[in-house]
Amino acid sequence: MCYQGHTIRAGWGETHPENWRPEHVRDWVTFVAEKYTFPVELQGRILDLVQGFTGAELLSLSLTDFRSRFGQVGEIVFTALQQILDISPEYEGRYTMFGKLNDKVIGNKNISTF
């Protein structure tokens, strides 16, 4: 069980985000929306916006993309994803649950660009 009783379904917590299927993305977005207590109507809108998205597609979005796609909560969703990946510069060269970071490329962006 996770925050507010949300169960990690479909293994999003056990799978690298690059490999998330649409159901992983949906479950993770639901978790983030519940964790940060987004209004119910906003949760529904966000779920509609990620309908059919894979993790690779989610990772290809920039902070600007998140802001334009998700509006007022775009930065929160973006930051939550970055926290999973631990790709902020101060963590460069460290290990995460998915391995060492130093040469990690996400989509066509090197982590040093984040």
C-alpha cells in the first residue's frame, strides 16, 4: 500500500519509468494526484491528458511541456517524476534503485540538461 491507501498496481514502483506501459503511467499519475491532494476534477483532467501514454513518452516531455500540458500542477508532476529518477545534478554519479546515473540518457536528452 502507498500513500492514502493507493496500492502500487501494475508494478509502476518496480519498473523503470522508461518501461512503463500506459497502465503504469495512469496508476503513477493517480498516486501523485492523491499524494498532493489535487482536486478531483483536476485528477480526472490529468488522467485524460495521459491516456495511452507510455513511460518513454512521459520522459520525453520537458518541464515546459509539463507546465503547458498540466497547467498549475505541471511542475509538481514533473518534479515527482524527477524524484523517482533522482536525476538532478546533485545526484549525478550516484546510484538509484535503477542503477548508476552518470551517463544516463533519457529519450534524446542527457541528464545534464535537466
